Amino acid sequence: MAPKTPVLSGRDAAEHVAIQALTFIAADPERLGSFLAASGIGPAGLRAAAREPQFLAGVLDHVAADEALLIAFAEQAEIDPATVTAAIAALSGRPPRDD
């Protein structure tokens, strides 16, 4: 397995990570139900919402807020968990957190 790296360059890369995270969440009914409940969006609204950078940042916020979910996603996506934080910053304009 290739080394995991937190390097993220550009908004397109951040959007790619967020879409990977949304796909990861949607692949499991329990994770999806939890996300839908937390976000207040319905299943029918996901596709349209996924085009919005702030929604994508929210997807990553949801993942980052749950350490077990963050680790599971990072392992599945073969990325460093810090990549999620960097992607949130790129999509939202907020500076990265120092967790």
C-alpha cells in the first residue's frame, strides 16, 4: 500500500475527497441515515446538494466530527485523515484546524 499523504492541492482535489466521503457514507444505510438526520436533507436532495461546495464541506465536517468514521473513511480512501481537514479548509475557506 502506498504511503498516506495529507497533501491536497486545489479546490478540485478537495471536492474529489468530499465526493469520495459522500459515496462512502451513502454505501452504508446506517451511516447514510445518520448523515441525513444530522444534515436535515432528504435522500432526494442529495444529488443537487452535492454540487454545492458548502454542502461538500459539510459532508467532510460530518466525517471529521466522528473519529471512528474519519478513520474508516481514510482507510477506505487510502488517504491520511489530515487530508479531510485540508479539504474542509479548501472548500469552506476556513483555516485548517490543529487537532
